[in-house]
Amino acid sequence: MTNIALGRYIPTNSIIHKLDPRMKIMNMLFLMVAVFLPARFYGYGILSVVAVSLILVSKLKFGFILKSLKPVLLMLIFLLVINIFVLRTGYVVVDIFGLLVYSDALFQTAYIVIRLLLMIMITTLLTATTKPLDLTLGIEDLLAPFKRFKVPAHEIAMMISIALRFIPTLIEESQRIMKAQASRGVDLTEGKINEKIVAILSLIVPLFVSSFQRAEELADAMEARGYSPTAVRTRYKQLEVTLKDWVSLFLVLCVLIAVGTLAWFV
Amino acid sequence: MIIQVEKLSYEYSPNSVFAYHALKDVTTSVREGSFTAIVGATGSGKSTLVQHFNALITPTGGSLTVDGKLIVANQKVKELKPLRKKVGLVFQFPEYQLFEETILKDVMFGPLNFGVTVDDARAIAQESLIRVGLDSTFYERSPLELSGGQKRRVAIAGILALSPKILVLDEPTAGLDPEGSASMMSLFQNLNASGTTIIMITHDLNHVLNYATDVIMLDQGVVVFEGSKETFFNETDLHEDYGLVKPPLLELRSLLKEAKISFNAHTLDINILAQSIKEGKHD
């Protein structure tokens, strides 16, 4: 349970770690846009090189990135099967006992797979190199201009930081409950389907109860200290955009333009 | 010896940056029928040690034998499942394990998991609830609407319903008021009197003094004391060395000594102590 890779901060202290979170979020968004431009394999080639070199620069281990990709594997297989049956354009690649597999089915699946992989690599880069708190500060600042349109920027940021703060607590809590129920003979790994359902219920119900309790206690504690979401607040941590942040934005925009141009011509 | 621990080591998240050695070469034992208190500071490995007793975790080094069943490193959990019935483990703040719609159903949950029939489970559950002091008016109520102390009782009844031979308790009185705490402790004392071996983690030396027969003290994953309660209190100052709060009785004894009043210096029973002061008896 504790080795969940997705969205975990890894303190390797690289140059990417030191970038301003706001700029990093912007950069990630631009790279995401680039991923969705229909630039075929050329564009994806460029983006893959960019993503891999960014991972190298950030000193993250490839094993860690691969771990985050694992949950997607099942979806990829599912997509391939659907595409084989649905897409019937292009030329026939193979004939499996009368089931014709068309080239477009394979290409489409490959595109989606590559896009998903790139997206996960890029988002993992962001979450692995940015402390959760910095990330929420960045989100709050980036949403600030939308306050004019009644977007509750501060509230959203507060909700995200509370949610992030409680992930480890909930993991710990669920392990505690699992152990307590195991002591009462619950076996999550074996048993018939209805036994398994009861086993999962015995985990989920207490988890819900304690989460609601925690939420109430936290709300009370915040109120007791005079928290008000509408109050104007100052910040201990001041974010500062420096030259290296602008350089990173410039480089990302270059990539975006390159991929965009390719998409135009291909 | 109902539990024999041999050079047991346990490491959390081995081979990673978070690796942490919670227990180091622990060798100790628990007598059958004893009321053994496990004491030690936070992080000394008490909870990790007792989780080995019903095979929730298996050692990363060494071994232990629980009621004749040998547990070694990397053992299959499946073959250890019968131990979960023999060794009932009540965690700290066990009320979070309640999840059924009614109290009776929740207490029946354990026995049903171990293959007891519904009728038998109901009978066992009712008996366990009476033992913890909850009568039939509680059977059909939701466990979530009870007070904290009552929830704790239901949770403990849920473990008692497994009729364990060994009952392991992790700070069973934490967060209870003195009255609730005292009645909880007398429940365990009665169970112990009827033959159940009790192992209790506690920070309250007063409970150790009043209820335990044996003491195991841990510090940073190492056993620093193992023996009878009398030896622990009369012949060592370990509780002081490790920053535990001195029980009132020991406090009283040192005050009596200072005041040069003669009394029975070896008793841990308040009544005998009082009697000896009255008689002005030396020993």
C-alpha cells in the first residue's frame, strides 16, 4: 500500500525541483496541449525525447515512472480489443480466423497508448518534483485571476491541500482497520465472492465513518482558530519567478510550436 | 511457556530509504495463564511485537512459537489463520473496527468468519456481550450510536466471541474515564482467572501493579526487562530510568521510608501495606 507511485513526491533535489510551481504547472499544461495535437509519430517522437530527457534531468528513476504506468496497462489492452472490432478502415494487416484486423485500428490504439503514456510521464514529472503544498499554492495563484468570475480559487486550493494531506493518513487508517478485521478472521485474499464483499465492507464502512469524523473534527479545529475562506490572507511562503523559470517556459513553448507546426503539415 | 520468542527481528519496509528496525533479536516468553504487561516508551516496538502473536506480521528474522505453532520468516499467512482464533488481538481504540448494522451482528462477525453456525454465533455473541456488561437492549442497536466506552465494549466483545486462549490487548483503557477503565480491567482480571492468558500493552504502571503478574519491558526494539511484577517494582528502578510515571503505591512507599515509618517493604498490595503500617511490622 505504501508503494503507490502515482502522484508521490520524490525529493531528488534536481533543477526541476527548484522551478516555480506556477511555471511548472503552466509548462505541464502546454506539454499536455502538445500531446493532444494530431502530429502523428513525428510529434510523439519529439515529445517522447523531451519527456525522457526531462526525467533524466529530474534524476527520477525510470523504475518509478514505470510503476506509475502499471495501472494503465489493463486499459490499453481493453482499448486495443475495442479498436480491433470497431475500426474497419485502412488496409488489412492480419487475418485471425476470419477476424480482419485493419491498420487504422492498430494505429489508433498506438496513438492513444502513446498519448496516455506521455500524459502520465508528464504529470508524474510534475507531482514527483513538486511538494504537494507548493503545488496547491501554484494552483491557487494560477486560479486567482478567475476570482473575478466567482471561481473560488482559495477554497479549491484549500480542498486540494487537505485532500493531499490526508492520503497517507487514510492509507495508515485502512491498514489499521485491515489488521483489526484480519484479527477477526477476515481474509481479503481468499474466499468466495460474497465473503469477499463482506470483507471489503468491513474495511470501507469504518473507513467512511472515521473519515467523516475526521472531517468534522478538522472543520471544528479550523473554525476554532478563526478560519474563514473569504478572509484575505498573507502567506509565509513567497513564490518567485526567476530566470530559470522563464527559460523553462521558453523551451516548452518551443516544443509546443514545433509539434504544432508538424501537426499542421502532416 | 505458551509463547516463546527466539531472536525475533522485524524491519519495516526493508531495503528502502524508509527501512526501520522495530525489533532487534528479541528473545522473551509468556507463561500460560499469566497476566503479562508489556511496557516501554512509544516506538519501543510493543505493538510490532504483539502483532506477531496472531501472525498479522511474520518476523523478518528469528522465530516464535505460539501455543505450539512455529512462526518463521516469510511463512504463508494461510496456514497461520487458525492462530487468529486462538490469539485474540484487541487493537488500540478498537471501536473503529465496528461496521455492522447491529451490535449483535457485529459481535457475531468474528465467529462466523471461523465457520461457526449462525445459531451458535448468536449464542456466543450474546454471552460475550453480557460479559462486557451490555444487556439484550443493546442487541439491535447500531454500534455507531453508542458512547465511546460502549463502543469499546462491543469491539472487545467481538474479540471475546472468538473464545481466544490468549487475549492480547493494546492499551485497552486509553481514552476511558477512570470508572470505565476500572471495570474494563476487572473484566480482564476475571478472564485471566478463568484461564485466559492475557498480554496487555500499557503505559499505566498502576494497571501493571494492580493486575499483572509478569512484566516485559522493551526499549528501542530490545527487551530490557523480563520477569515477575514483584521483581520489576521491588528490585529495579527501570520504570524511573525510562520515564514512566511512578504508581501512587510506590510513591507512598518512598514517602514512608523518608518518614522512617516501618512497613512491609515488599508488598505491592495496598491492603497488606496498610495492615503492616498499622501493626508497625518490620521484615
